[in-house]
Amino acid sequence: MGHMSEATSDRRVLLAAPRGYCAGVDRAVITVEKALDLYGPPVYVRKQIVHNKHVVHTLEDRGAIFVEELDDVPEGSMVVFSAHGVSPAVHAQASDRELKTIDATCPLVTKVHHEARRFAGDDYDILLIGHEGHEEVEGTAGEAPSNITLVQGPDDVTDLEVRDPEKVAWLSQTTLSVDETMQTVDRIREKFPRLLDPPSDDICYATQNRQQAVKEISRDADLVIVVGSANSSNSVRLAEVALEAGAGAAYRVDDASEVDEAWLTEASTVGVTSGASVPEDLVQGVLDFLQERGYPAAESVHTAEESLIFALPPELRKDMKEAARS
């Protein structure tokens, strides 16, 4: 046993704080849970409510039915829109099919939609920094399709064309890497010096805080494990940010079952964090996995405090009040 303690005495586990659920994800997941309680199953949800397969499976077990498009929802049914937001065309389609809708779009995404409408109303060309095909990007672009051009990174800037270089603004997907987005903005500004910034920083507070926290634990880490699903943009970014910040290696896993023991052979200091749509029990599973292999209890590394809470969607609050009265 003495040999074991020598081997583990220089080992450390650094746990990023903040990590995991943000206010927008918490609100979206609770929205589906409360809708199931209030109206009973099935409750339809357009797209994954948040990008985490464990969360989706848990809600499916309770009676949520996830669909890709509204065509898959029977007319007159209840449907929840995911945290990533939808375009006006989707709202119109829901109305045509007489669906009862609950909009669980994150309020920070809704803010970007408002900015898109305002810039388009002033006839600006809008350069939307984000990933093609991501639900949030599709929703935002749908607010002003004729004014919005997608820019996926600095390399896209060279060939950009706009109608009037004096009237160009930028917006961004809320879950990107802060550093990478600002590189893209700098490139755009070199080309269009009159570029207008959004009235507030679009990359959400939770994305920035989680990236700042992972930088802090990565400087000293031989290995960083990011808990999050492959389709979670902010989780994928965390692994990239960890490597840029100096981590020896960084991997994204859905849960402890995906951790490869071979990663641990040279790793005395292991950093652990999770994306904004990840329940804490999945992180605990990774910490337990490490402890079972001789790592000590995790040390929490705090870089920010988060206290933001978003109210549930108004249409759900109204029905909950009425149910409480009856």
C-alpha cells in the first residue's frame, strides 16, 4: 500500500468552477419537466431541448417526444421550442398547424434575435459569426435572411462582399470561443473599418466563464477531461480552449464510461470541467472514476460566481398559476 501512496502523492485533480448548467439550460430543462407535470405526456419538443444526450434520454423516459421538425407533431398538440431558438418561419408554421407552443429559447439568444431584427430594420448587412447548421445560427439567420451572411471563422473574411461597407454589423452564436470570435471580428474590421458592434457582447456570460475557468485549470494540467456531448458547441470549444491554454491533452466525453485509462498513464494533474448543458452527476461520475484509480479528491478552482436565474416562459407560468388556483 506504501507504494500506492507514493505513486499518488503528487497527483492532483483540478475541478473548474463555474461549470455545467447555465441559467438558460436550467430554464429549458425545467420547462419540459413542468410541462410534463402540468399537461401530462406526450409533450413534443422541436430538436434536442439542450445538446446533451443524457438529459434528452431522461426526459424521453418521462414522456417527452423529440422531433426534428414540426411536421412530426400532430396538429393541435403541445410543442416546446429548444433553448437554441427558432426562426419566425417556425413560429408561423406552429401557428398554421394550431400547435400550442412554449418557447424555451434562452433569453440571451432571444437578445441576439432582437439585435438581428434591429440591424436589419436599419438595412445593415449583418455578418453572423457561427457554425453552419447549428440550430442557434439557423434561428438567428431566419430573423433577417436577406441581410445575414454566415461567417464561420477568420478564413471566411477574405471573400466577404457587402452592399455598402459603411453599413455592416456583426453578431455571433452565443456558444463560441471568445478568443476565436474576436479574431474573426478583428479580421472583419480590417476589411470594413466602419463595422458596427452589437450593443452588448453576444457570447453569453456562461460560455465566457466556463472558458475562463478551463484556462485556469489547464495551465498546470497534463490532461483535461471535458464532460459534454459531441453536438454541444460550447463543450467542444472547452476542449479546444484547454489545449490552447497549455493542457498536455484534452478530451471530451459524454460520461465516465468514455474515459480511456491510457490517458492517465502520464497524467499526474488532471483538470475536469463540463459544458453548459451537462448535469452535475455526470461530472461526479468522472471524479469517482479518477478516485477509484488512485487520484485524490478534487480541488475546486473558482474563477467566477454565477447567480443569474431566468424566469420560466410566460405561457407556462400562466398555466401553472391557473392550475394552482383550481
